[in-house]
Amino acid sequence: MGVGMGGGGLLDIYAMAWEHLRPGSSPVDWCEGNYLISSNIAEFVNTFSNFLFILLPPVLIMLFKEYGRFVTPGIHVIWVLLIVVGLSSMYFHATLSLIGQLLDELAILWVFMAAFSLFYPKRYYPKFVKNDRKTFSWLMLMSAIAATGLSWWKPIVNAFVLMFMSIPTMIMLYTELQRVRDQRVYRLGIRSTTVWAVAVFCWINDRVFCEAWSAINFPYLHGFWHIFIFIAAYTVLVLFAYFYVESELPQRQPLLKYWPKNEFEFGIPFISIRNPDSKDWLVYCSLYMQDYDCKYGKN
């Protein structure tokens, strides 16, 4: 009898696991019609619009090699997590399975928590953390683990919670931009905020006004959300990587540069690290730092 009960319990576990893996088991279904382009992929456009999450992080790992060496190698963890976000999102939209949805959302959650651990400005820390980044990082880890467990409770609300998390992040970005002296950084911040607003517009319209967009045969705004939110997310990460060095590592000087052509500000931004008395820094400072004595480091 014991063996029979054990076998039945195991079958129940297998059945539950299959239910979560089963295509269409997610309570979330975006506006794009299912299996219209391919009989094997539920939402074709939403699946392949994640291409930037796969293609660009390896480039960012290369560009931030200097940052990882002189500031923190943790920056590369974030770029790898963005790849995980892309792969998870592709799996979710290809299958519309519950496990795919949770993998997608949890990957985004862990990007938030990793970024907060690395770059959250100390001036915004709660008092009990006592200005200690290690303690704050442990707090973020515990929060991420707790949120991972809670995400299974009401999967339908997860996307809205993640969207809400981006709002205080953008408010904090706005606050930091008011303090920045580097006009190049300020312009990138304005562009990042604009792209984020466009991304949110696409997300809300696809989720709430699907019938209206379907009526004009354009149910693909969630695909555009993937493209715009990647651009907004990685540029915001670049900005907070800059703020971190500027505020917490006075012996280093961050320079915002662009690849492949530094003069073209619509390229891929990255942070280069220099000493405050280096020739590169003095040239950069004279070009982009407003009302700042580059030689003596004074306003």
C-alpha cells in the first residue's frame, strides 16, 4: 500500500508539473493572435522581438570590461541576467505556459534586485541599513527570494507589480539627473526616460486597449514594448553605473562614451574609467562638464 500511495503522489507531482508546462497554461495572453504565423509558436512577433536581449548584452560585456576590472565585476552579472530575461520571454511567448510566464517575470525581478544591490544610491538607503552596501545587498537578496516565492501565489498580477517597480526607479533617475554636471549624461537620461515612456505606452495599450488595436490590424505593441524597454533598461543601468562611480569612488572618474563612434550619441553607451588627473578626463571635462573647474575639481 505504501508503494501505491507513493506512486500516486509522484503521479500527482508529474501532473502538476505538466500542467504548468502545458502550452496555454498561463493566465496571461497578450494581444497578438496565437499560432497565426507559425503552428509551433503561439505569439510569433512577441517571441522574436526579444532579439536585443540576446544580441546586445555580449557587446555590453565587452564594452564594460574596464568597468568590471576597476569598479565592480558585478556589472557583468546584470548583462547576463538580461540574456536570461530575453530567453525566458521568448519561451513564454512561444508557449504561453505558466512556467514560461514565471521564468520571464522572475528574471526581470532579479535584474531589478541585482541592479539595486550594485548601484542603489546610498543617500536613499533606509536608516537601519546604516549606509552599508553589503547589508543592503543582503536585504535585496532576501527580498528577491521572498518575491520569488510570492510570484506563484497570484501570477496574473506579477506583470503589474514589476511595472510599478519601474516608477520609483525612474523618479530616482530624475532626481539624480538634477545633480549631474555632465551634459552628455543628462542628455542620455532624457532619452532613456523618453524611451521608457514610449515603452510603457506600448505595454498599457496592448494590455488594456487590445480590441482597438486589433480593429486596425496592429496587435503587436507588446513586441515594440520588448524593443523599447530593453533600450530604456540598459541605458538606465549605464546611467546608474556612472552615478555609482561619481558618488562612491572619488579616486576614479567616469566618462560616458559611445560605441562604435564616440561622437555619435545614438550609439551604444558605456562607461570608461579614468584617473581624475588624466589627459582623457581633462579633455572630456572641458567638452561636457558645465560650470566645473576640471583641473581642481570644483564647481
